[in-house]
Amino acid sequence: MKYDVIIIGAGVIGSCIARGLSKYNMKVAVLEKNNDVGNETSNANSAIIHSGYDPECGTLKAKLNVEGNAMFDALCKELDVRFQRIGSITLALDDKDIETLKMLQKRAQQNKVQTTLLNREELLKIEPHLSQHVKAGLLAETAGIIDPFNFCVHLMENAIDNGVDLFLNTQVTSIVKREDGFLINHQFQADMVINCAGLYGDEINEMINPKTFEIIPRKGEYLVLDHFDNAFVKHTLFLVPSDKGKGVLISPTTSHNFLIGPSAEICSKDDKDTDKITINEIKRTASLMVENIPFHQVIRTFAGIRPTPKNHDFIIEESQTKNFINVVGIESPGLASSPAIAKKVIEEIILKKKNYTLKENYDPYVKPYIHIHELSFEERKKWIEKNKDYGEIVCKCEKISKGEILDCLQRSCPPHSIKALKKRLRVGFGKCQGGMCQSIAMHLLANYYKKNLNEISYDSLNSYILCDELKGANKQ
Amino acid sequence: MKNVDLVIIGGGSAGLAAALQAKQEGIENLIILEKEPYLGGILQQCIHNGFGLVQFKEQLSGPEYAQRYIDLIEQEQIPYRLNTTVYEITQDKKIYYTNADEGCVCLQAKAIIMATGCIERSAGAIMLEGARVSGIMSAGLAQKYMNIEGYMVGKKVFILGSGDIGLIMARRCTLEGAKVLGVAEIMPYSNGLNRNIVQCLNDFDIPLYLSHTVKKVVGKDRVEKVMIAQVDQKMDYIEGTEKEFECDTLILSVGLIPYNPLLEKLNITLNPKTKGVNVNQDYETDFDGIFSCGNALHVHDLVDYVSQEARLAAKGAVKYLKDQSHHQENLHETKAGTGINYVLPQKFARCNEDKIDFKFRVTRPFKKCNIVIKTDESVVKIIKKLYLLPSEMEIVSLDMKTLQEPFKNLEFEIKEEC
């Protein structure tokens, strides 16, 4: 198989670049080692589109974060992804913190990000549940929250709809440079390779280049609270990093849950364990910001791993090997920077190599998804009259219908596992965590892919859920 | 919009008994709304026996117990809807529900009985430590996969929590050829019925590790190992007590929580102990004309008591429908004193009642003790008990004539004999 460009890794960076390239007349493939797109760092982060005041001026992080942030309104409209500019507030607990806020505000000015310094009284008007410790805060109104799962899925869906090939469960094990380009896994040929392998970016680079950088895996643990009517915070709240606690945040999510975390600790690349000591420390730190956090509403804890580059800035450059481009070390604010990173890679590197023409039939829009539970009674009624499956509710906690699941399965970047379905539609995301609906979701996946129930996996191909059939089981 | 006198949400053991009682007391215009494609609720996957000993004086399996009620529902021609999800209950008791055949329907109810059952506490809710891999499964889901879908869930199984479903699944997995390596219980006593400890663990030589919990789950794609450790009184791990078990499955039986999202949306406060709502002796909630019973109100250990409680809630609803008189004013409150976790009903009125059944659970196991019942400071009744267990709900019937007014609280407490 011969491609103009092969992208290694279908995280948010790989997906953004793939979609960006799908505008042009070129053959693009994405190789992903996991059973779904966006399944590593892109799957477990704070889901924040940072405003961009925080990175030091002059860094790639600062430039691309601010640029990227501004692109999200239009992008999420095209991709049908939930995105809300709810604003962020960085909170100060003492005079020293207030000095830090002032320093951050200066940095914001340098980065051209609008911020407002608020005193306690002003803060309480917009966030009434702040703790007694909070003295001041720095409001950045352009900060937003996003559905990170569907951002990645819809980027890839749109890329595939515009001609990109996606290969899941395809781990890159060898890259050979030949006269006519690259040969990957003795199978895929490409003129150009973009390394978006995230945590494994250094290992991929070293398949063809000497070691020039190192990716240090850094783990962040989080707690997720259920959604409940009384929204106890309305903005993304950060704590000024200090000796009292590291940058823990409390934030609403686009699905009306609340996210609290992360911790930050060096770990191994596949260590997604959570532990009580860290979770308790997150709770303690978060409680410095907000009073009476309803921790009894915790429905899940999880850990995500960020690819921290040793020099602490993004690495976006052509490597020593010509036409092999590294886009690595994309830790926070990577999600917020992702569209700007893709733009930079495409316009400043790829298109400089060869002048690819624009496709005539490129369509930037993802066909809107129907969310039955968000519709009014009358609208819902109309949709169910058109298609009965919208009236059969599979996930009772999140009110997701069979019709929505069947729609999703027919998309071009469909779910192959229980987790992939959960990421896309929130099936099993609620209070019961799939206890009530997982078996129904299994049936729908099995029917669609013409498989037995015990061939449906939770996530990776090896993560089976069921073993053998019981003897004498009465199968329909 | 259709007017209905009584809407029963949930067609499991509570909903079915409530509907029957209401119909037998003359309520004709009623309906049951059930989310699953069948009536009977969780009973349909409980293929073990032991159901019906109180109600029918015989040993039935879950489906048999359910069928007795379903037959009566059919006989009485009580209408029901399956595969039906209720989206919302409004302040004026309109019920919005959805199913594939009818689409979206709005009912105007006069009274509502909430019989929505409970859900299992998840790995997330207990903040289980270690890897988030396949093979961690709640006991009820494992039971559904085995008994309804006909698939084995694992070959080497460890169980966290000694709740009844976990114990039942220990036996079920063993009988189907799996090796059950052990059951860890964080409390120093079991949370299951004694008969289940004997019949499901002891009979199969499955060890029960009391005061132990899972410290870490290890695995890449699927569970490969669990590490358990002993805990002290503060629930902190005791170093050096770790034990490892190589297994492919961790079944969780770590508690059931009444499932009341619809009532939470109506801003009815949940009781922090029961996790259900508060009710009076008619099982009416703080919301006028909305009743709650069964596992949606508080988690029961025997289905027979669920059915009984649902009948009482139905009686309450019928009384409400017939004369609109109820006991929402000048109510006495019950109080859980020393050794008592909760008492139900939380409120009651003395008038027009001969007897009220009070239900409660103790906070820990007691031997040779007295249940002391007091109105404010004066003792009304003392009941001697050889033992009391948190896993077994106690019922005390009190003759209202024995209570001397005026008093505010009726307090229950446990006094151990010295």
C-alpha cells in the first residue's frame, strides 16, 4: 500500500493532522496500535481548552495554545462536538499566590490573552461555593471545556469520510528508509511519515533516527462526579501551583459531570493504576478551592498519562531523516493547541515539500448526531415516529437509545468495543457504570459485527469480557 | 394526555405487589411502567432458590416467585408497558415516558408508587485501586451474563464484598467449573445472610477473608492478579498482610444503592443512611402523593419483605386516592439511637392506626442484647434478642395505643447485656 503521508498514532494530534490533510489531493493513512482512536493521552485528560495565559511567552506552547483556542468554535461546529467557553479561574489562597496571579496576568498580556483579576467578593458572585481560603482569582473567559472523546472520533470520522485510511490494531514495529520513501511494518509505503505516537514518540523516532529527545510519562489521576442538578461550580477552577498543592482543577464537563484532578507523578508508559493515597490528596487539594464538594457522587476514578518532553516544550520538526516529521512531547496544553499544531505541520512542513492541490469534494462537516435525551418531548416524539429504535432506551442512566447506538455503528469511525461505544455515546458512563446496560450494548455490537457475545471486547482485542458458553445454554 | 389514578414505576417484585394490592382494593385506572423487556425485575436472573419462604411458605427460585405475581397481574388484567423508560416526573405529577411502540407519552397521575429498585455500587464508586481492565464486574452483571445470556464470566475468580449476590455467585461460578479463590470483606463480619455463607462458601471450601479488601488490581488487558490486604479499624491497610491471587476475574459485591434519579430531580432529599427517600407509615414520601417501596426505598435482604412493603405502600396510595387524607402534618419522627443504622418509616402519625411495623438495621453484629424503644425519654418496649446482624432487617410491630402522648421522637436503640 502506497501513501503520500502516513501518520503514526490516532490520538488527537494524529487525528487533527489527518483531517487537515484530507482536504488535499493526497493519499493518507493513519496507523494506530490500539483498538480505537484517541485511546491513550487523548482519552484521559482534563478536557480543557486552555486560554493560553500560562505557557511562557516565546514557547511553541504559548503560541499554539492561543492560536488553537481561537479555532475551536468553528471547528466544533463543523465536527458536531460539544464545546463551551465557560472560562477558567485560577485561585489564590494567600498573598504569595496573589503575587503569582499578578505574574501570570503579565504573562497573559504577553501572550495576548484577556484576563481579569478578581477579589474575593467578585469571585463569590460568580462562584458562590468557593472555600473560605480563597483570596483572589484570575479569570480567563476564553477557556473552554470540550468532549475530548468525540473531538478525536469526529476528527477521524471526517478525515475518513474525506478519503483517509485508518488502520486500528496496527502497531508500528519497523520503519525502513528506502530511496523511494519509507516502508513501515514491511507493508505500508509512504513518501512522508508523521510521528504522532504520543507516549511512544521517542521509540518510534529511534526506529529511524538517533536518540535526540526523550518522552517522560507523567501520570495524572482524576475523580469523576455524577451529574446532578445543582451545579456547584460553573467555571474551570485551578489552584495556583504552590507548596499547598499542585495544579489540581475542578471543572464541569460537557456532559454535566464534574472532573477533579489531576495528580502529577512520573510513571511507566502503561501504568494507568489509580491509588487511594493520590486520590485522597486530590480531594484534600480540591477542598482548598471549594467547600463541601459532594464526594459521595464519585462514580469513577481514572488515570491518564501525558508525554512530557524533557525540554518541556512541544517538539514539531522534521527529523534528521528527511521527510520524517516528529510531532511529539505534546503534553498540556496539547488538546487546546491541537488544531494549531496540525495547521503548523501541514502549512509549514508538508505543503512546503510538495504543493498538493485542494480536493474539490472536500466536506468539512460531520453529519450531526442525534441526541435523543437532549430533545424536547415533541421533537423526541417526531424522531421516534421516524425510527422506533430511538424509543428503546439502552443506557438508563444517560438515556441513550438503541437507535443512537445503531447510527453510531454505521459511521466511518465506528466503535468496536464496549469502551469505544462508551466514549462516543456515554453508554455505561452514568451512576451504574454499565451494570444495567452493558449486556444490551454487547448484544448490539455482536449483532452488528456478526459475532458471538464472547467475541466482544471491553477495549483492546485481548480484553475479553465473557468466556465460553455454558453447557446447555439456551441460545436464541 | 391521559389521566391515570395510580402509576407504578418499576415492574419488579415491589411494583408487581403494589399493583396487585391497589387493584384488589378497587383501583381500576392504574398502570405499571417497566424499563426491561419483561416483568419480574432482578428476580428473573436469580435462578437459585430460597425465595418465598415467608410469603408462600415454600422454597421458590426467583423466576418462579416472579411468575406467581405475573400470573396474578395477567389474571387481574392490570395494564403494563415494557421496554419503557420514564424521563421525568413533574411537580404536578405528570409522567413523561418513552418506548418504541408508543413513542413519547405523557400521563397525568393522581398518585405514583416508585418501585425502581436499586443498582450495584460500582468499582468507580468504591474507588477501586489499580488497573482499569476487563474482568472487573459487579456480581449482578456477572449473574445476568451467566443466567440470562448463558456465558461463563471467568475461570479463576476472586470476589470482593460478601453481599448476598456475591456469595450466590461464588457458588454459581464454582458449580459451572470456575475456581473461586476467595471472598474478601472489608468489615470484620459478613454482609450476607448466614445461610448464604454456609451454603455458598463453607460447603465449597471457599475462604472468606474478613477485614480484608482489594488493595490493587493488576493486569494489562484483562485482570491477571488481585492483591488483598487486611485493614485496621480505620480501614487503613495493615502493612505486611498482603496476599496475591492470580485470577482473571474480580466480581464486586460491595453494596446496593436505591435507584432514585427521578425523585432526585424533584429535589426530594435522600436519606444519607438508606440512600432512599424518607417516608411516613403509609410509605408516602415528602412529596404529596408519591410513594416509595422495595429496594428503591431501602435495600432488603428478602424479596418476601419487599412484596409486603409494596402492599403497604399501595394501601397508602389507595387511601390517598380515596379520601385524600394523609399524615403529612404533626408527625412523630423515628430516631436511630445507639447501635441502629436507620429506622423506617422515618415519620408517623399515631391517629387511626392500630399497629405500625417499624423496620431497622443494626450498625454491627450484637449478641445477647435488648432492643429498647422509647418515646422521648420513656421506655415503651424492650425486646430481648440472642443476636442481631446488620445483614438482617428487623421488624418490630408496635401497638400505637401503648404510646403515651405527648411525645416527639420514637427512638430505637440497642443495649448489650453485661
